[in-house]
Amino acid sequence: MRSRRSGILSLVFLASALTFLPTIRAQAAYPDRPITIIVPFAPAGPTDIIARILAEYLGHSLKQSVVIENRPGAAGNIGMGLAARAAPDGYTLLLTSTAIAVNPALFKKLPYDPFKDFAPISELVDSPNILVVNPKSGIKTVKDLVERAKAAPGTFNYSSPGVGTKSNLTGEELKQRAGIEMAHIPYRGAGPAAVAVLEGTVQVGSVALPAAEPMVKSGQLTALAVTGPKRWFSMPDVPTMIESGYPGFVSETFSALFAPAGTPPEIVARLAKECREAFASEKARQMARAAGFEVVAGTPEQLTARIKAEIPAVKALVARAGIKPQ
């Protein structure tokens, strides 16, 4: 009787083990099918370029196809909403910009919660904004700009790539901290915003650095300051806003990788490791720099900390600037 009972128990144990075996194998085999990276912006934009650099590396290292799915619209909210509702299995990821930290201040309703719906993986790259003026203005420094604006209140304006962009928020922060008046003139993109300074339509431009850098290097525009924590690698003569007398004045655009919340921690850790290795290569670094970014390739914990700090800071700045959520 004991022998028979022992045999039955053994069979039960074996059946249980076989039931769980496919799950164990599936987890160990990640990834065993193609991975999709949702980019919530149009092809050929800065975020899309970074996504394709990462996808090329992951395709080789993970030995699986990595497909970029561009889902633009609503300032990135459409694509981010789709990614938030994807299965948390590591096969659908989100590569987005600073929009994930800015949009909560600009929209009353979002199809996602940036804290609850995503598992941060890695901040891949970042880039500062830059303040530029026309050389004919005679303005050489941020101090010159502030003095000129204070001497002629109500006469200065500045361009940016649009309401709610990091460049717009940079201009608003300068206004608040320097105590000056400047009307905001939004344009459709950083390129047109920089050209407006060149043409004299506006006195100041607050734009993403890649759009203005060629005009600065050709002498068509004068760079007053960059908004990163340190001087930019390809423009070492241009001071930071911190060096210009504004402690803690950092305003950057980043591209970062996220997974849907609930993605297994071991998959998040694997992907974070792959991101670090991808952007440690000289080829990826040079491609990122050519697109106007510097490599960060941080940890999930670092990206989590950045999002937690950036969202409330942006909300406070937007409220002070009087920008109304849509």
C-alpha cells in the first residue's frame, strides 16, 4: 500500500513539474520572438534615430528581430498610451522623449500614468537646449540679454519649437529667474525657430541644440549659453546657464527606454544591461553625437529618479508660466 501511494505521489509531482516546465523554459529563453519598440513620434526624428541605433544593436545581441513601430500623434500621447496597454512580457517596449515627463503638466487627461504604467529601463541619451541671438544685436552673454531686456521692457520676444516643449520651458524659466519680460513666439520645429532669430523676426531663440549648432559654427547666430550641467562636447567655448549665474539651471531633452509595468524584473535588468552595452560602443556613441545627443545609458533606478524629479518640477514651472493644460 505504501509503495503504491508513493508511486501515485511521484506521478503527481512529475505532472506538476511538467505543467510548469514550459513556463520555466519560456522565461529562460527570452527573447524567443521579435521585439517591438514603439516610438511615439514620426520617423526620422531625434527619438526615432536613437531607437534605430538601439534596435540594430539589440537585433545582434539578442538574436531576434527588433521592429520600430512609429505611432505619432497628440505630442506622443497616442504611442505612449498604446505602450502602456501592451502585455508586460518584454516583447513590446517604449522609446520616448522628455514628453513622458512634460505631458502630465500640459494635458488634463492622459491615456497612461507615467508612474504606474511603465517600468523604467534606461535613459539612453540627452541633449541640452541653447539660447541664441543674432550677431547684429551686439548681445554676447546671458547677462547682456538680461540687461537689454530690463532696459526695454515689453519689447523682447523669443522663439521656441512650440508651446510646452523643453525649449519653451527653458525660455520661461529664464524669464522667471532673471525677472525679465519676453513674449513667446512658438514655431513648428526647432529649425524654423532658429531661422526666425537669423531673419530678425525674434530677438532670442530657445531651441534644441542640434538645430542651431550649424548656424552658430558658421557665425550666423551667437550662442549665449547651453542648458546642460556641463559644456557641450562640440561647443566647448559656449558656457552653461549655471556658469552664467543661474545655479541648477538645467533643461535637457532625453530619450529613454521603458517597458509596460509588470514586466518581469529579470527582463528589465537584461534590457538595461543590453542598453548600457549598446551605447558603450564607439559606433553608437558617434551616431548619437551626430544626431545631437550625448550618451547616458543609465540604470533603471537612475531613470526612475529622473522621472520622479522632473514631472513635479515641470508642473510647477508650467503653472508659474501660466500655461494652461489642454
